[in-house]
Amino acid sequence: MKINFLKTDLPAKGNLVTFAYNDCRLSSFARKVDKEMGGQLSRALGAARFKGKFGEFLAVPAPAGLEVRNVYVMGLGNADDLNDLKMQQAGGKIIARLMSCGEEEISVAAEALKKADMSAEEVAANVAFGARLRRYRFDKYRTKEPEDKKPTVILFNVLCSAPSRAETVFGPLDKVADGVLFARDLVTEPGNVIYPESYVEHIRELSDLGVDVEVLGEDEMEELGMGALLGVGQGSASESHLVIMRWNGLDKKKAPLAFIGKGVTFDTGGISLKPGAGMEDMKFDMGGSAAVVGLMKALAGRKAKANVIGVVGLVENMPSGTAQRPGDVVTSMSGQTIEVINTDAEGRLVLCDALWYTQDRFKPKFMIDLATLTGAMMVALGQEYAGIFSNDDKISEQLFKAGEEVGEAVWRMPIGPAYDELINSDIADMKNMGNKYAGSITAAQFLQRFVNDVPWVHIDIAGTAWKQTPSDLADKGATGYGVRLLDRFIQENYED
Ligand code: BES
Ligand code: MN
Ligand code: ZN
């Protein structure tokens, strides 16, 4: 789907979308359209008892006096409640509704929102951004989709008074969308396509954008003493990798921000094998790493003025004759030893070496890790919020705010010494799981033992990386959660 910004002329083709507010108050463009239609639009709205609630739709086919096939009115609700996120959601609702409308072209008329302090160009850019995010589908492996199910819209026009200014506002948003969609692609690809070795090749594509990509294999990690990460991958036929991405938007001497992702390309549980039912979902267990890769793509794409490191640990957790056993003791890069009680608590084993390596080598300003780490996270917060665990109040608050703004919400969870005690081991420095309670917190306590007092946030995205139902900005499936959150967080707090 191509997105165009055009002047506010009445389109001659396809379908036209206009807006109305609560109590059926028409936008000024909708009033103009109504006039052209000799009042047919307002009569139709009255007949349909259209209220103008956010997301409410009315279609008027074959509008009198116009060349387009259908005129749609979409409700925006209360004008006081609108902001950039709402306008993105409006764009998402429009494309969700009209993607397969039979027309190739749709045009949406954007207008300034005085209450929200948004110009028509900002409205237009945000509508387009939302449409692009919601339009995403992963069609690669469908070869027999019936014609009438296929999307028809190939041109999404947004009309506004200064299209070239809208284009400028849209530029960076478009790059963020590139990052989100890349993350969704990576998460959606099955485990036989994305495994550690093939994943590396996808990440290498980022070098075209100026991201420095460095890849460590098993020999190098052995040398560094990353026994925890290597233990997880040792049952797999695919070689484990650690990939380091670097984006320097500032003087290289400035301490970088670091983002670390869990990249378990498939999690069978290992010898502590998961039950068969639903195991296919575990292709998404690299969602944390995909968010980091997508973030790097977004930042480099929009040439963010920040120094940022992305580190992802790529492994496949398989049961086999070479797999690690429950009870094995491994030595992490930090020197701390770990008793592996359960081979299915593997994410923390991957992250602990990645975190230690990152702080040791890069001396970052802070570290933020993302991981589909625990099923318990979904028990606690469902799919609405990701849990954050942190030793730093300020960064936690900055993340909370960014999350509210972009609609990728986070909720802070407690950590502390009483939880930390639960992962002490009888024969090693720690074990990789606690008791049956507070599973997400004991996982976070485990990670904290490897951050060396660097300001740190752990984001458990087990509930938010994949959704069974569509939202305004994503079809069902991979959400790309984390890319927009962290992009906004960086933009608001750490860019010059
Ligand atoms: N990748 C899973 C976490 C997960 C499970 C995410 C289900 C989403 C849905 C992780 O590696 C895992 O298996 N965690 C275990 C830890 C336990 C063995 C301490 C879990 O949550 O059951
Ligand atoms: Mn697991
Ligand atoms: Zn896992």
C-alpha cells in the first residue's frame, strides 16, 4: 500500500473518508462534501442515527454529485480527547474497515485539531502512520487465498492543506513503522526459517542503514566465558550467536544507551520439555530481540541523535543428546555459577551473559532488556501491560509515560531482597528458578544479579508480544511491542 499526501481537492476515484465528532457534528471537510451532495450526507447520518462516537462508521454508496464510489463518515468522538495516538488509531480503524472494500484507492481528509494543538499536517501524518501499522499482514506463505479475501486498497491518500509539510512530519514516523514491521516479520517467521544462524543474516541488513553489526559465534563466546548462554544452545543443531548492533547519532565518546533482547528462536523447554499443546507459539520467544532489532532499524532510519547499542542473544532451546540437563551447573561470564533446575527457564540464562557483556564492554548510561521471559507475567498483567522491573525510579517513570503516550503500556512490579533470596542454590551461587510464587519477579531478581549496579530496567513482554485479537494498530499476531515504546522514550528523554 502506497501512502500519498495530497491537496484537499475532492477525489475523483475510489472511496472518500471524512470525519465527524460527537453529536454528529461534521468536520468542515465533511460539511463541504455534504454540500456537494445536496445534503444527502447529513440526511443519511440522521436516518442511520449516527452519533459520531470514536470509530463509528457510516457509508453512503453512490453519493449524489460526487465521482467517488462511496463516502464514509467516521466518528472521532469528543474533540477534546484527541491526540496523536488517537489519530493513529483512527487511521488504523479506517484501513481495517476498508482494506478489502473492493476499491484500489481511498482518500482521507485530515484537518487541524485546535484542542489537541495538532496541525492538519500532523493529523495527516499520524493517520497515515496508524494505517500503515494496521495494514500489515504476513502473507508470505499463503498461496491459495481467495481473491475476495485479499486486500484491494493499494493507494492510501491523505488530504490536507500542505501535503509537503505532512510528508516531512511523516518521514520519521514512517521509519519507526519500518522498525515495527520488521520486528513483526521476525517474530512471525517460524522456527524453521528464523533460527540463530539465519536470524544473524536478517540483522546484517541493518548495516545498509549505517548500523554497525558485529557477530560473535560459539568460539568467541566460549573464550569470553559465556557458559550460561552457551548451555541453552548446546542441544541445538544451529550455532548460538550474540549480535551487537551500534548506532552512533552523536559523538562516539558519549556513553551509549543499551538495549538487550532475548532471542530464543524456538523454546521447546529443552529436557524440561513443554507440553505439546500450544508449543508452536514458542516461535515468538525471540520477541525481545526482535524489538531491539526493530528499534535499531527505526533509530537508524530516522537518524536519531543518540548513541545506542543493541545486543541480542540468539539461541534455540532444544532437547537432544547434547542438551543440558536439569541439575547441570554452568559458569556465567560474570564468574557466578548457576544451577539449572529447569531447562525451560532458559531466557534468563541467555540474558545474564548478554547483560554482563554489555555493561562490561560498553559502560552504558543504562541497560534495558526485553524478553518473553515468564508465563507468570501473563497471569499477573494479562496482555494489556508489560511488566517492568527496575533499580531506577527515573527511567521507570520515563518508560511509563512513553508507554501511555504510544499505547504500549508498562506497569512497574516490585523487586527486593526477600525475592532475591528465593533463587539461592545449595550447590552453586544461584539457581535458575524460585518457588512456585512470583515467577516473574524471581526471574527479574536473577537478571539483577548480572547488571553490576548499572541503572537497569527489565521489560517482560510475554503477554504483549503476540495478540490473539486485532487492535487498532495491529492485526492479530505479532505486535512489534517495544519498538514504539522505546523509540518514544529515547526521543523524549535522550536525544539532543
Ligand atoms: N518463553 C517462556 C515464557 C513464556 C511462557 C512466555 C508462556 C509466554 C508464554 C520461558 O522460557 C519459560 O518457559 N518460562 C518458564 C519459567 C519456569 C520454568 C520457571 C515459565 O514461565 O513457565
Ligand atoms: Mn522456556
Ligand atoms: Zn523461553
